[in-house]
Amino acid sequence: PLLVFHLLQDYAFSSSDIIQLLNGDLMTGKYIESSHYRLYVDRGKLLLFDRAALKRPVPLIIHSLPAEKRFGRYSLKFEWIDKEEYKNGKQEEMLILDGKNLLFPLLIRPWQPGDRIAPSKMKGNTKKVKDMLTEYKIPLPLKQSTPVIQDDSKRIVAVFPSSEDYKYRPTKKSNKLLRITGAILQNRLSPEQQDMHP
């Protein structure tokens, strides 16, 4: 704890806040702030963020493809692909949706209380987006910048990068496929600085 205390002073946290946080029960969700940084407790770890990177993203609309958008900590790319490209496999930070039932425009927005999705692995049963983000161990301060994608029917078609909705999962009969890829932007501190064990 003494080393962590000295490291945190470099980020202009008050000594009393650091001591109070480190001597507390380190319950997930607790945080302290300085003028430019916020330090969160998340599952027994201390996560350090630039406060500017934690702003709630503004919803974005996609009228046609291909499209590239920046949303929160992600740079997202939306494009149509054919079956052959899909057969090459799916990678991390990628979702593939059957485009047949998609209604444009698409809306990319932050998670909202009450949001539900039918993840493709659950075969049509719905789940709260909040619970899904917790299962994927998305830290609390990053949940609000996780892209929720809905089509013009107002149905959530995907939560990036976690899952596509069951109705929009690709099948052998899928001819028109939407590939969503994303790269995490460097909008928070490097892993060495941001992830500390008290």
C-alpha cells in the first residue's frame, strides 16, 4: 500500500482521499478524484482513468455502409461482407450480423437501464445488458461507453464486442452480412499505470 500511495500522489489525489480509499473495504464502485484523474476500485483492483475519457458518448447514427465511427473508447468500422469473408473466421473485437432483417438507420448509443438483448448463445431468451456487461467483467466506469447498437425498429441488434442478438445471428442461409470491427483507442492510461493491486 505504501508504494501505491506514492504512485497516486503523482496524479494529484489528496493524501487523505488515498488513505481513506486504501484503508477502506475496497468495494467495487468506490472512487476518488483529482482535477484530471479518477481512481476506481473494481473487483479488488485499482483502475486509473483520465476523467476526460469517462464522458458519456453522444449517440451516433449510421445511414449507410461502409461507415467508420468513434464511440467512447472504440473506433468502430461497419461494412458489408460476403460469405467467403465470413468463412475466414471471427476475431476478437468483431461481430457478424445477418443483414437481411436490419432496418436502417442504425443507432450507436450508450447502455441504458432496462436495456435487454437476446444473446445468440441464449437462443432467443433475453438478458439485461447490465448483467451481460458484468459477466464480461467490463469495469463500471467503462460500461457507459460500451456501444449498444439498435436498428430503426428500436431493437438492440448488438452490444459491442460482447454479442449479437439471436434474431441477427449469421446462419448458413445468410447472404448479406454486416461485419462490425473495433479497435480500442488509447483514451485511458497505459496498462502499467492503470491497473494496480493495493
